Amino acid sequence: MNAPLLWVVVPLASGLLLMLLSSHQRIMKLTALLICLLLGLVALLIPINSMIIFGSQTSLVFTDSLNILGRQLILGRNQQPLLIFLFMLAAFWILASLTVRTHRFQISVLMMQTGLSIGMISVRPLSFSIYFILLLTILPMPILQVQRESDSSGLMRTMLSQILGVTFIGVAFWLMNAVSLNIADTMLTQRTILMMLIGFIFLLGIFPFHSWLVMLMMRYPSFSVGFTVSLQQFSVFYLLLKILNEYTWIRTYNELYRGMVAIGLVMLLFGGLMALFSTFPKRLFAALVLAENGIVLVAIGMKSERELTAAMTLLVLRLLVTLVWAYIDQTESDAQQAHAEALLQGEDPPPSLIDLSAVRLLVYYILAGMPLSLAFPEKIALLSSLSTISPRNSFLLGTGMLLLLVSGVHLYRRLLAGNASIPTKKKFSPGILIAVLLLLALGVFATFVKSGIALLLAPFNAILS
Amino acid sequence: MQLPVTSLIGLGLISLGALIVFTQIDADDHRFNLVGYLLKYIGVILLVFRIFSIQKTVIILLVGIMTTVVLGTEEFRSGLPLQLPKLTVNHIMRVLISMILFVLTFTIEPMIARWIPIPDSILFAVLFLILLGLAEFSLTGSLLIRFLALISILLGYMLVMVFLEDATLTFAILIGTMMTIALIGANFISESQPAVVEIEVNEDLSE
């Protein structure tokens, strides 16, 4: 028995097997939920590289590695908090899917994506991580194609960006090994860093190669695309941290950090401006995601423990906020669809859903950084730290954050406009209330959350030191 | 530099294949594009069969044939005879663009060869495949051409990585990814086509 088999192979295999249950959606979702909870519980209770004793005679050694064709999947004890988090996240998505309409294969794909994300974390050598990210992103494409709201260009652009990102980072990984042998070759070092940065620009959707991310988030149902986008972005940032942790020469290459801060600021300002002119909630959220990528890049580029914690906090918060946002979107869309279907069949329409603009506004500001939210202290601390290093950059960072806050006015206008339809009986989704309260609770119990974030950062001890 | 005849023919076939796909990107009948795509693979085989093991060479050829079949089944279903397209100004312009890209690849190849140590002929083929793939992808909305372009870009990347790392697993992963993309492409193409209702003629009615 070993850890990668349990946390990589089992989710992948169960995802495939659950496809057989696709005609029994409820059973499939409950089984997937049970598997995720079980895997999360094992990650919580059984330390890797320990002996499990059954009764008095039988024992099982729970090893940390699995060899596949000369490559290894390795999971350490310090990665167990991340495993718990990822399986809990998957469990929350599955739980939410119980109350909304989903594609019949969506939960199976979600399970496989979770397995692939853990594969990305565990694979050695590091260069293989990018293939896991590529597979993770292209796996749900057929599902999204069926649910498209217009043409397929969003998916096509996504695939092209991922392939180009993999191409550049793949070659950069080979060059990195060459640089490790001869650090004095500055030309080679610069080219390697450049190749890597271009690769990350494609994978993270950094301006001017951001259109795939916006199109993906706007043209496809949020609940179908939310998990893929948030997990892909999290995985890419995790890969970036792994690269910084693994290669000493990159970690000590100051120009890279300056580059990350500069790219991050451009991204934040671009995302902020895009948000300012976005009147549709989906576009506004896509702009927020782009801008948040910028903030996280700035935080990583500041090269200190405090800012790295802020980056991880924002990444984790974004994963949770995307779930709630997608859930709100899908609940609204389902209610509208049920209403239209009932009218079409000449039946009495079901009670319509209450206007969720206020909830959207709240969720938007939880990530954008309103007081009492988890993001607020992190962003203020980031601003304060940057102001001591570079007042000009700090001003740009502050401007970008302000743009994001001001952009919420579009959601506020929707709230004030209200629902123009004829007043009918309204209902409220308790799931949304619980989800939003949980998000707010993260800000209230920030100290507790921070201790969890510190555990997620434990594998990056080289950067932290 | 003296290139073996097979490598020269390989380079010629890759260029010809890419040219056929590129000039025919807006054609109604995509069978020429599929032939061009297959020519690229045959060119790659001729280029690498002296260097790669026989197994890898055969696998590349098989992947080329399989992706063509998977993506192009709908195109061959019609059974209409293949007709040579009429030469238009668009075709001439595209030939000119591909020639510019050909020269551009020739110009940048020596610079890149200084830090990516793979044979010049292979590097040229890789760069040409990637550049033409990008051009094909960006100049058309046709799903078939776009998927062929994506797979061509991945083929270029695979050739580089197999040379650099010499790892069977990398080769296997990339081959698997190319096949996955071909399957996704077939799914996209069939999804985007309007459903055809086949009406069966009831012969009993005539009696």
C-alpha cells in the first residue's frame, strides 16, 4: 500500500468507474462524495510512511512512493494538509452538485481532475507536472463543448494556450537542468527564465494572452467550468512555487522576482480596468480572477514568508469563492430554466428564486477584499510591505485593488435595479446562505485559517528559509 | 552540411504537407487537408527513422494515420470524387505567406540551434511545424483544421522533447495527449454538425 496509489490512482480509477453509474446521478454523486470524504479522512488520520496494524497479526506499511516506468510519484507527510484540502474541496463541489443540474459525467471528470492535480503535486522529476496540468485542463472539454452557449472558440483557445504553455515550460525544464550544470552562463540563464516566463504567461492567462480564460468563464456554465479553471490556476501557481523551491539558482535570481512583480502589477491593473468596464457578472468575475492572478504574482515576487502566506491564502480563498460563485450562477440558471419549462408546458410556474444580486455582491467583495473578509488583511499587509520597498509599485498595487473594489458597483446597480418581473411567490436556496456564511466565517476565524495555510506551505521550506 | 537524401525528402514532404493544409484552410472539402496532414507525418518519419528506434518510428506513423482517421471520418463519408481546387488569389497569397514563414524559420533556426542541441534538419522541421500550425490555427474557424494544427504543434514539441530527454515516458505521454486531442476533436466536430435524420423508405407502402 502506498500514498500515491491511494490519492492519485484511486480518484482516477473511481472517476472512470463512476461513469458507469451516470444514469443514476444521485447514487453516483453520493458515491463520489463518500470516496472524497474517505480519502480526505485517511489523509487526516494516517501519516504517510507509517505502519497500520490490524488486530494482532496483520500490519501494513503505508509507503510514500510509487514507481511508474522509471519515474516516481512521491507524497510526503508535509503534503497531507494539501491532500485534505483538495479532497474537501472536491467534496464541497460534489455536495453542491446534488442540488443543481450538472452534466452526467461532470462528477466523474471532477474526481479524475482531483487525482491529476495530486499527480501533479507528487510527480518526480518535476518536468512531468506540466503534462498533468495539460490533461487536467483538456479532460472536461467534451462536457463543456456540449454545454457551450456560443461557438467552440473559447475551448479551442484554451487548448492552444495550454499546449503552447506546455511547449515553453517543457523546453525550459530541460534548459534548467543545463543551467544547474553551468550557472555562470548568464545568456543560458536568461533564456531559460524567459522560456519559463512565456510558458507561465500562457498557462496563467496573463495579458495579452488572457482571452482564453475570459472566454472560458463567460461562454460556459460557471458550475461546469469553475472547478477546472480554479484548479488549473491553483496547480500552475503550485508548480511555480515548486520550481522556486527546487532550483536554488532560480530562487536566487532577483530579476525573476522583479519580473514577477512587474507582470503581476500589469495583470492587476489590466484586470481592474477590465472589471471596471464589465457589466455582466460573469465577465466581472473573470476580470477579478485575472486581477487576482496579478496580486498573487506580486506576492510571490516579494520573496518573503509573510507575502508567500498571503499568496497561498488568496489562492485558497479563490478556490472557495469560485465554488460559491458557480453555485449561485447555476442555482439561478436552474430556477430560470425550470420557470421557462413550466410555462412552455402550460403548468403553474414554480416559485421563482429571490434576487441573488446581494449575495453575488457579497461574494465578489469577499475575494476583492472587503473588511472582515479573509482577503482584506492579506491585501493590506501586501500593500504595506510593498510601500517600504517601492512606493511607485505600491501605488500601482493600491490603484489596481481600488479598481476592483469600485468595479463592484456594477453588481450594486443590479441590486438596486431589482427584478423587473411580475411579483410572484419567491423561494430562497438555503445552500447559498450556508456557503456564504462559511466564506464569511473564514474571515472571522482568520487565525485558525492561517495555521492551516502555514501547513499548506510546509513543502516549500527552501523558499521560506 | 550534407543531409541524407531521405532527410531531404522528409523535409520536402513536411513543407509540402504544411503548404497543402495552409492553402486549403477555407476549402469546403477538407480531404486535401487530411492528405497534407498525413504527408507531414510521412515527412517526419523519413526525417527521424535513422535516429529513432523502429518502435518509435512506427508509433509516430500509426498516430499520424489514427489521428487522420479519427478526425477525418466525416470528411470521407461523402464518397464524392476528389477534385482539384481552382487556383485563386487567396491560394497564391497563402503560398507566399508560407514561403515567408519558411524563410523566417531558416533565419531563426541557427540562433535556436545554439541552445537546443538537436540536428538542424529536425529543428527546422519542428519550427516549421509549430509556426505553420499557429498560422493555420489563427486563420480559420474550421474545427478540423484547428485540431490538425494543434496536433501538428504537439508533434513538433514531441520531436524536440524526444531528442532532448530521450525518455520513453515523455514520448508515451505526448503520444497519449495527441490521441486524446484527436478524440476530443472528433467529439467537437460531431457535436457541431447538425443532426441528420435518416428516413427509412418503407417498402411495404408501395404494395
